[in-house]
Amino acid sequence: MNVLMINGSPHAEGNTAAALEEMKKIFGVEGIDTEILHIGNKDIRGCIACGFCGDKGKCVFDDEVNAAASKFEECDGLVVGSPVYYASANATLIAFLDRLFYSTRFDKTMKVGASVVVARRGGLSATFDELNKYFTICGMPVASSQYWNSVHGQVPGEAAQDPEGLQTMRTLARNMSFLIKSIALGKKEYGLPEKEASQFTNFVR
């Protein structure tokens, strides 16, 4: 079992990384492999709605998105971490996630998702909600913790001064591990939920 972790911060060793590393320690104890991708400082452009991925099965821009696609397909869980900018996630991360989720057409049902947000002070819950929408549109259960998945800190190292936030990360990792293992057992016993043929309704006809 493995979890793919996305660090959306431009600082590979900042407070977002500290939050993800706190989770990684628990995943190790739970016997779950992890890989952290640092994409927050990469040159990643947004989706241009060209339709290339619908024909070719990958994004027209051959960058970190296509490189992460196979890792996403193979993982049992996805953790997305971001700093808060104007009560929103890092724009580079959003561009990455838009293209990653849209260009990958494999079934994401029952992969466990979790978002982690870090801020000096405010905007955490808005960013948390924003990131969770990627999971809930494609049948991914969302792991929760003892509080919203957030850590406070501004300059690198300040996350260590938020013991409740770091405890929230550890609890999140334990809960996520339990969900991943439980879903694996459920799939073996019962299979995945039945799917109906998709119906698309446009509001302009």
C-alpha cells in the first residue's frame, strides 16, 4: 500500500513540508509506503481546454503532471498540501491538480484523499474546502482528523511550535491508514460499488 504526497509549497523544506513529514512518520509505522513530490516551485501552466488528453490519454504539456499521472494511478491514497495565499491554495498547485485530475481518465473510486493546509493565521478552512473538491468529484473518500487538517506557521520551522496542528497531522495519517486498509479488505470481499452509466446534463441547450 502506498500514499502519494504532493507538496504545493514553493519551499521544499518549509512548514507545509513539516506537516507532510509528520504524516509520513505515521505512515511508516502503519506499513504504508510514501513518496513526496515537491511541485510548488515548478513552472506548471494551467489547463487550456485543448482536448488533447481526451484523445491521447495524457496532457499536452509534458511536465510534472504527466510524470505524476502513473504514480497517482498506482497509489492507494493522495495527500495534497498547500500554503494559504489569499484564502486559497498556491496557484501552481491548483494548475497542477486541475490538469492531473482532468487528464487522467482512470477510475479514482475509493482512493483515499486528504488535504493539508498551512498558514500564518487565516484562510485555512477556505483552502481546505477548495482542495477537498478534487476528491469529492471523483468518488474518492476524504480522510479527516481530530480537527480541520491545518497547521500554523509563517517562516520555516514555526510549524514545530504548533503541537495541536502536528497532532492533527498524526491523527490524520492514522485515520487515512485505517481507511486505506479497510477499503482494501472491502474490495477483496465485496468489490467496488456498482457504477451507472454517466449522465451529463447541460444547462444551455
